[in-house]
Amino acid sequence: MKVGFHRSGGFAGLSLKSEVDCSQLPPGKCKELEQLVGLLRAAGQPAPSPSKSSYYADAFQYEVTVQDDDGTQKYRAGDGEMSPEMEKVVDWLTAHARG
Amino acid sequence: MSHSHDVFCTILPPHMLKHMATAGDKETCDRAHRSLEAAAAARGQRAILGPMAALLAVSPGEKRRTVYDAKNGQVLPGKLVRGEDDKKTKDVSVNEAFDGAGATYDFYRTVYGRNSVDGNGMRLDSTVHYGRNFDNAFWNGMQMVYGDGDGRIFNRFTQSLDVIGHELTHGVVQFSAGLVYQDESGALNEHFADVFGSLVKQFSKQQTADKADWLIGEGLLAKGIKGIALRSLKSPGTAYNDPLLGRDPQPAHMKNFLRTDDDNGGVHINSGIPNKAFATLATILGGFAWERAGKIWYETLTRRLTANATFQQCADATYESAGALFGAASAEQLAVRQAWQTVGVELTKGLVVVDGPKLPVKSAPSPAAPAPPLLRPLLPRSRN
């Protein structure tokens, strides 16, 4: 499984990108990520694009792209508008991207 | 959030809560107000309070602040930890959010006569400790939300007054021009937030334009990060240059306007262009920037701009505002033209008389015409 992560926007307007290849991770970390992605998938259809409401400002926008044998799926959300499943995946990927 | 007394309150119909909100003692009013808001928020409809907002608003000039603690979760607003009449807490983020909201309220009230972000005494709600190592602060249409930073790149976001002023100004924009948060109008939304965020700080320190640092997020960058702030209105593109953070990407001229899909079309990037125009105007005029430059910008934001405004339309609107406030062909109006020219925006407005006898409209100077001379800083006008 490969997971692409892109965070953009936010108060500073900075972009954070990473690509995670599960097969390159320590087994424990790979399993952790697979479980979180599994919960995200089970939560239903990929989340629609976050509302571009003029009321939200400085929120981060997140895009998670999951690629595996089941195909490719994109998940998008913004700060304050995320499902709990998306929150957990975003937290994991953010921490990983920061190193 | 729910409290036992609010559960009772929510089963009361809105007209009863409305009565309680205006006729009861302060505690009853507050509880009724929170109940109405909680119900509206649950429907995702804070705006539904619109017609009742006037009844629920406090007397002009009274600010009402609440600070919540999200305890490193992401559920908003979190646990109520400080209300308007509560003393300082032991939590420095809570106190900073509280004080910063107060300073921003006082600035808008004192300088422009504006009663809170909606002009109608809206309560100012802040949540601190949002998320874990959250490198951000944002406005969600109803409240401000602040992270603690990760300690490696960013410190906590409540420690910069201009950040707090910036977030609250997004609320002011929401309740005035409603600039769409995308592309040019989004960059203008960001621009006004930076301008008034900076002016809140300058006002709190009573700094003149030449003494101000014109920085946004000074103190936000963690120790060891090579940078002085997140943005510079005076010199866009120079605030930081660091291996972890990258280089400040803001342009200072229209020729470097960035077209991108990131960041809602680069709203935090292209805001550098109008930011520099404003800082330039304030420097030309001299004195306190909120008095003339800020007044022109406030007039523009609250009375002239539309939701999809472009940089060109904004520039033209500021020219009209300057004419309306200070007179046609006034030094202020000429300085506005000059300021926009320095960032590559030529006004489409000629010498239009806004007040007084009607004169034929003259066309804008031809490209071959010499640029007007740089104006020396003007002495501040005497107060009436």
C-alpha cells in the first residue's frame, strides 16, 4: 500500500507533502497505518472536497491518496471539518512527514 | 459542549429564550444566549441568529469573550475555561487569547466605531490547545481556534497579537465584504486580515508607521528557525529562509503573481502584493497608520468591496474611498495611486470628483506620462 499526503494552506500557507510506501516501513508502523486506512475506508465513501465556504479561513486542507490492490482512492478534508477516521490518518501522516 | 442548565434551556422554545436573553439578569442572559447559539451551531446555522442578534447583542462598547480548552483534541469549542468576568488563569495560552481578543475588539471599537466582528456585539470565542502539536490557527466562521505549535518549527499561536487580530479580522471580512476565500478575492481576504492584524498590534503599542515592524507572526517561529516572522507587509518575500521551512514565497509585485492550486489559489502568497501597497501608503502618509491608510482600507472593506473582488477592483475602490474620506485629488488619494503603482497595479480611475461640483472625468495618465513624484511623509492631521 502506498499513501500520498498533501497538506496545504494554513495560517502560514505552507505545503507539506510526503509519500509513504508501507513495504518500506517497519512492520509495526505499516500495520498501524493499514489499520487507520482500513477504518477510513470503512467509514464510507471518500469524503467530498471540503467546503470552500468563505467562512473558513487559515484552515489546513488535506488530501490523502491511497493506492493498493483495490485501486486508488482520494480523501479530502479541512481543519474543523474532518471525520474522526480522517483525523487519525492525517495525524499519523503529519507526524510521519515531519520526521 | 453542554451543561446541565443548558440542557434545560434547550427544551425551551426560541421565543422564550429570546425573552430570557434580554430581560433576565446577566447570568440568565448568558445562559439563554449560549443555548440559542448551541442549538443554532448544532444545525450548522450560526447565521440563523441574524434577526435576533440585535436583541442578543450587548450594549455598544461592551466586549464579551469566552475561551475554551480543546485539551489537544479536535472537538470544538472544548471546555469553557475563562469567561469575560473571570480572572486570569494559570494557562498562558488562555490569557493570551483572552487579552488578544480584547485588544482587537478595543481597536475596532475605538478607531472605527465597530462593535465586535459583526458590528453587533458578537461574543468572541476562542479555543486554545486544539489538536496535538498543531502548527496552525484558523477561523471557522464562528470562532477562533489556536494550536500549540510543534515546538520545532512553530511556537504557540496565541503569543502573537497580530495573529489574533488577523483571525478576528477574518470575522470582520465575513460580516462585511464576504471575500470568497479563493484566488484574488481570497488573497484580498488574507490581505485585510494581515493589515488589520498588524494595525491592532501597532495601535496597542501606539506606534507610528515608521516605527512599526510590519511583521505578521513575529515570535511564532521556534528557536533555531532562520526567520523573523511568517510574513512582512513592508518587504514581502523576506520574512524567512530556512532549510525546514523553505523560503518566504510572497511576491511584492503583480509581475510575480503566483498561479497555483495550492492554498486555495495561493491566498497566503499573493496577499503580499496588496500588503506591500498598504505598507507603502502608510509610510508615505506617515503618522499612525490606522488613522488614514487604515481608515481608507476599512471604508473600502466595509462599504465598497464585493465578494469576488479582484486586486484591480480593490485598488480602484481604495482610490474612491480616499476621495470620499479626504477629498478628490487630496494627498491621501494621490498616495493611494502611488502605493498601488509600486506593486504594479495601475488604477483605472481618473480624477473623479466624489463630493462637490461635477467635473468631466479625465482619463488615466498615458503610459508615456512621467510617474508622479514620490510624496514626502505628511504631517498627521490635527484631531477635530
